Amino acid sequence: MTPERWQRVREIFQSALEREPSQRAAFLAGACAGDEALRRQVDSLIASHEQAENFIEAPVFEKAAAWWRNALGGGNRSEVMMRYCTKCRRSYPNTQRICLDDGERLSLKDPYNFVGRTIMDKYRIEALVGIGGMGAVYRAHQIGVDRCVAFKMLLPNLALNNERIISLFEREARMAGQLFHENIAIVFDAGRTADDIVYIVMEWLDGQTLEEDLFAGDPLSFKRTGEILRQIAAALAAAHAKKIIHRDLKPANVMLTKRPDGGDQVKVLDFGIAKAISETTDSPVSAVMGTPFYASPEQFQLGAHIDGRTDIYSLGVILYRMLTGTLPFIASSVHELIHLQMTRPPQPIRQLRPDAPTAIEQLIARMLAKDQDQRPQFAREVWELFSSALKLKSLGQSQGEPKDIVVTEVASGRDVIRDGGQASVPASSFTPTKADTTFTGLSSNAADSTRLERVIKRLIDNLHLPDPEDRAEAAKALGNIEHGATAAIPALIEALKDPATLVRQSAASSLGAIGPEAKAAIPALIEALEDQSASVRRDASKSIGRIGPEAKAAVPALIEALKDPTTSVRQSAISALGGIWPEAKMALPSLLRALDDKDELVRNSAALTLGKIGAEAKAAVPALIEALRDQSILVRVCAAYALSGIGPEAAAAIPALTEALKDQNEAIQESAAAALHKIKPRT
């Protein structure tokens, strides 16, 4: 769209808004006479102004002013909403989460007076944590199963006699209920009460949104950006495989919590305006969707077709902001912003981030292409290209790596099997050469069993290629098949003796990915705990833990590994002992000693593992009380988590946890409050 064309669209749109709705059709018929494309473009803007598809937010034009204040960092931080304690009524700034006087979780002011109520004898509403144009989110306690949940409610004034809004809400529940992935928030329940409260119940996530993290405007490191990007891409790939697109992907819909190792655990929220894609892979836009800063050009065009590449555009905006601290398109009005989104390229990121590799600049330019066909076609491809540009670890080596790509031939450039299996390479076409064996993933979900068997056989053959990098890639690809690769277990055991460290490491990791079916590999993995390479010892420990209680013969070797000079090996050994529990009870004294390890990551792992063990770890309570005073914030959080896991048997820790409620760190406040609730539940 040319600037002149956009100006014409904008003039007609503004003139149409000045008229009564009943007069608009006649006006538009004259103003757009003979130009159907112009009429569609104006209709698109009018639809975006009037319709709301996301139950939790107002239409895109209505919420623009708030976005200018918040997303651009120009808001007045002193004007944010206050929180208060529902018990003592003391007020706090919005950044505080726990009352310092009585440990209660703080709430926003609730205009609907739901705080304190019990819904359907199942959900005790404890605090209002967010409210939007169409819905509110409460923290609630699910009484029957004793867990904290997010209770998402359609605002009563909207639910009253409005079946269209209710149907949209129910569609959100159905869409979200189809998605089961470690990077997508889980939906537990949904329905309507006798007094017409329409609700969805989701898992409660303690953390902050990516929007909150980016609010200060500081760019993220390439490493952290990559970790967040990888997990968002994994979530999108899982949704796209189910024929579901998000259509409102933005930092406010990306929740960040902390993993035991201190890294970010990503959960993508609110597939609330998601729409099932038709079997022909795309669907017509019935109304403009999304938030204008992150919406794709096709979302502003009525009658255009959208598919997973719409989410890839939004992900490109997020990636741009993570790396530069700013948005690719900034304007003084929402109309100008849409004009930029539809007609202008973004400022190249290397002008804002000179240390960015050229390949990443090119990737973002592709993701933000106006033409869908010019963008990366699949979410996983984005991560592959980004990680390749930074020379990060390949997908098969990283914990929690994406699993749904089938085969990507990086060097050969031929057609590949990708997310959902839209393109394929017959297994018989693979030949054992370096150009054709640089695999980065394999999944049993995208090919029939016969073809999968042929591919596995080819990968086993590739474990004998002359180049160690090729052998390592084949081993990693087998691991990404997970349980479907049981036929490869003997070959992977043999690969643990490979002269190349990278091959041994990949083989050790892949055996763990196969899981309990790889129990025949336990003796070889125990032997690998004495490998000269720390990375092999580390991954051998991880894999033993993933095999589970069947690996009880490895407990003595893992206890010995707790003395390893390498931090990551000790950390992995601790986690492995937790995976083998309860067959690892003899390791409890060693786990207690690990709470005094010189490295905080080891202390973190020890605390978390003790928490997973639960009441049987009650002997650890004195040591965990001491850990609540650790100089590391993360260790203190993990210690509180562990005491929570031990439950009532940790009653001796109540004074120390009460003191922790006064800690200046919000995460410590929340973990201490959660532990107190578990140890001494309110009656």
C-alpha cells in the first residue's frame, strides 16, 4: 500500500466514523465507488474499531491510548493501581505482592466484590490480580485439590444477556483446552455458574510477564533472548500443529517464571482469540484482531487470509523489542501506526544494536515482511535460524528443546519435513554424507511408522559416519524421536564409547530422552559418570534421572558424583537422585550436605530436590531453615519451596518463613507465603 493510498483509506475511515452507523453503507458506496479493495480496507478499520474478539481486552482502537502509555514506557509509574491486604486493609504499591503484617496475598480493588467468595463450593477467590475491558483475573484456591489457580471471569455486565460474547468466551476455553505443552498455560476447568458467572480456570503462574520485564526499555542479552524465543516458538509450533493460531501474541501474553537453574520458563497465555485454521491451512479474517503494535499487516485487511505466519510476524516484533529495547514501529496515533505496519520496513536492528549478527537482522526483516510468503513459514524455523546465527547449542543438546520438527537438512537446502509435515523428504533419499546429515530434530508425530522406521535406520547408520559432527547430529536426532527410538538404544549405548566427546555427549543425552525404555543403558550410563569429559558426565547423570526408579542401581555412583569438581555434574546428579526417588533414599544425607555446597546452583538443586521428595525429607528442615538466610536470593526461594513440599512436617520452619515475608524480594515473599500455607493451611 502506497502512502497516498493509505491517506485515502484513512480519510474515508475518519469520515465514516463521523456518520451514524445507519448512514455509513451509503456513504462508503459512494466514497469507494468502483474500488472494491478500497472498500475492504476501510471496512477492515471500521471492524477493528467496533468489534472485540478477545474476552480479556477491549477492541484494538479502544486500548490504543493505554498501549501508548505502557508499551512505549511513557506512562507515569506513580499512577499505577494500588494493592491492599484483604485481611488488615493496609495499602501497598502495585509492586508489592504479600502483606508484610500477616502474609496475605495482596489484591487490587475489586469492583465486583468477588474477593472472599467461594464459587460453586470449589474456588475460594483470594485476590484480584488483573482487570481488562472484558474480563478479570483472580487468584483463587481450588479447595478440593488444594492448589492455587487463576480464575478468569467474564465481566458480569458483559455476560448479561449477551450470548455472542459468551460464545466467544466459551470458544476460548475450547481452544485453550486442546493445547497441552510445557510452554502453554494449562486450562483446568471452564463453565457457567447458576448465577451466570462465566469462567475459565487456569494454572497459577508466579512470575512476571515479558511486558513487565521489557518495561524499562533495556535490551536483553542474546543468550536470554534465545531462550525466551525458543520456548515461544515451541508453544506456537504446538498450537499450529493443532490448527490453532494465537492472533494476539505480545509480551503481555508471555509469562516468565524461574526454573531451578535460574533461567526463564516461558508460558504463552491467552490463546483467547485463537481461531481454528481450516484444513486448507488458512482462514479468512472476519475482523481485525490483536494489538496494533504486534498485529500483522493482514490483520488490518478485511477479507485477507491469516495462518501461523501471522503469529510469526508478531513474534518478529517481540524479537525486535527484546534485542533493541524498543518497538519497530512507533507513531503518535493508532492510525499512523497501522500505516507504518502496512507500508514501511522497520529500522534495521544493527543501527540500534551494532553487535547483532547480520543473519539475525536478516531474520527479523523476514519475520516482519508485509508478504506472508516472504516470512519464515514455521515457528520452529525461526528458532533454527536464530540459534544458527548465534552458534548456540543445537536443539538436541539443550534442556527442554523443541521436539516437533522432523528433519531439517541445514547444509543441503532441499525440501524438508517440518512442523505438521507439510513438506517431506523420503527417507530413502538420505545418503551418508556431511551435506545430507546435519539433522536438528526428529519427531514421531509427523510421519507414519514405516517411514519413521526407515529414518531411524538411516540415523543409526549415520552413527558410523567418518565425521564426528555428523555422528553427533545423528545421535541428537534420535533423541528427539524420544520413545519412538527404542530400536536405536543398542547403537546409542555403543556410541557412548565413541572417541569423540561430542558424540558421547549426544548419545548420553538421547538415551535419557527415550526415557524408562532405555533402562538397558543404565550400566553404560553409570560407566559414563566417570568419563573424562564433564559434559558427558553431566548428561549421563541427567539421563539416569530421566529413566527414573528403574535406574536405582546408579544411586551409589550418583552419590559419588556429588563430589565431582564440576558444578553442572553435581547439579545434574542431585536432580537425577530426585528422579529416581523413592529408590534413592540412601542418598538423603548426601543431599543434605549439598545444601552447603560452595556453588549456589548446586544448593538450588538440592533444595528443589528435597522439596520434590516431600515429607520423607523432613530431616532436612533444619538445614532448609538455615538456607532461608543464604546470600543467594534463588537459594532462599528454593529453600521456601522445599519447605512447602515437605508440608506439615516442616512446622519448625514457621518462624523463619514468617520472617521471610518481610524480605525485600517479591519472589521470596511469595514463596514463603506459599510454604506457610502448605505447612499450616488456613481453616
